[in-house]
Amino acid sequence: MRRVATGSVVVIIGCFLLLGTADAGWVIHSRTSGSGGKAEQEVSYFQRDRVRTEASGSVHVMDFAARKIITIDTGGKKYSVMTFEEFKKMVREGMKASRQAMDEMKRQGIPVPGVPSRPKGKATVSRLSGATVAGYECDGYRVSVGGGPREDIWVTRKIDLRGEMGPAVRKEFDDLSREMKNMGMDSDEVEESAEYRKIMEDGYPMKFVDRGSGMVQEVTLVEKKTFSASLFEEPKGYEKVPYDKMTFGPSAGAPASGKGTPRRGETMRPETERSPGGGAAGAAGAVGGRAADYGKQSSEEAKDAASRGDQEPAQEKKGEGLDSIREGTKEGIKKLFKW
């Protein structure tokens, strides 16, 4: 499921893989609603060592056998391809540029755009009544942090996609996940805790209710079916562009207003918006992207924009496509691990 709302994401749910015929796979339909935004639909396809997620006009394909990522803008009829190695390099450079830009904003006396905050404290888990979600019986759990309820989760033991994943693919997931954390990409201590991970063992999360924001993420349909392998391939009839030139229209990702929904467990400050383009673009990516753009302005331009209360820099933003690819892929990996 998306952990975002539109950036980053956020949100899809996921896990992975299946045994069986070459074209057999799982299709997971999900919906995110609440937090004052329009309900968002998302569809994820799982087939052997590949996963495809579709949301708001953007598509992300992760092929772990070929070790490549395909990002598709269905509205603009464009797509890009990058290897895992190129993705890691892009993330390193993006993190470095964002840190430098935010340091420059601070040096110029410009307030850094707000970032979502998470409750602090020890994570505890208690049982809730079970429920049936999309036809599947689920166990219910409440996750509390620092004594206060954070989210309610319903997990089914009838769908064990992760358990069907091959060891080679699992290793690739682990390696990529570990490297992303080492690069400083934001992670959630609660969701990485032993208490939280125990909920997810040998099961699939079907519904989340965020007790702080009111956001609800729910699987609406699960299908095990045969579908074309072309879903995971480069699209025919689309223009292929370099990944660093990829851009998205307003229909691909966040709504035209740019407003987003906080990830589960986060409190979004009013001034925080998601980065345009990319259904999984997260708040961290949005802040980093805006910081980088502010950093490209002159001191006078930036201070003038800040004095007017502008949420976006005066000059045209750049690099939104990279933000979308980076954040979309990050969320794709997170959902596979059920972070």
C-alpha cells in the first residue's frame, strides 16, 4: 500500500511473488482515503521477480531479474529506464544536493519547508477484533507509540506472497534495502521494530487506519490470475527518454493543487506539500526538491519569495521527474518489505 498520499507515496501495500505458470501472478487493488483528500486508487501486479504499481497516471516497474527500474508517464506517453546501480547513484547525488540546498536556505535566512513528524516513544502492540477485508479473514492489531494509539492494522494469513519469494530475489531486496538506509533515506523506527515486524510475519496487511490523520488504506480486491508479461516490459508506442530528463504532468502523481496526504504515522505540517509527479513521491522528497530549487536562486530572489510566503521558488522547478523516480522506487521497495 502506499504510505503516502500522493507522495510517496503514500499509499501502496506490498509484498511479493509467486510460483506457478510463467504468466500467472497476483493483482492487488487498494484505496487510500481520508485526511481531507480525494480517495486514490492503486493497482499492483506481482509476477515472479517483478512488480508493477499503477497510481494517478504514473507507473513504476521493478524487475529484480534484470535489475532495472522502468518509470512510465501514461499521460505524456513517455518512459525511462535505469539500472539498480544508476538508481543508487541518483539517490546518493540527490541526498547530497538536498542537504547542500537546505544548508544554503539556512545560510540565507530562509525557513526550511516543514517536514512531517512522527510520535516518539516505545512501540507496543495489542490485539483488536478480527475483520473480513476484500473477502479475506484478518487479525486486528493496534500499534501504540509512547502510550498513544498510532494505527490499527488488519493482516490476513491467507495471502503469503512474501513466503513464495525465491532466495535470490530476497537477497536482492535485502541488499537494496540496506544500501538505501545507509544512504540516509528516511525510515520509520516503529515499523522496523521487532514488535511491528512480528505483526507482518507470514501474512499480508489488508487495511491500515491512521489514528492521527484519519487516513485509511485498504485492499479492495485480490486476484490470482494470468496476465501478460508485457506489463513488466518497456511500453510500445511510448517515447523513451533519459531518466534524468523524465518529467510528469500534473495528472501523474499529486493532484494539481500539489496537496498531499501524510504517510501513516506522520503528522503533516500545513505548509508541507508533496513533490509533483509520481504517485509515491513522499514528503521528504518534496522538501528536498524545493530546497534544491530555492538553493538555485540568488539570495535576493529567495528572500523576496520567502517574504511573500511563497511555498515554491520564483524560478521554474527542475528535477521533478528524478524526484518522482527516486521516491516512487523507494516506496516500491518499502512496500515489498512491508516497512
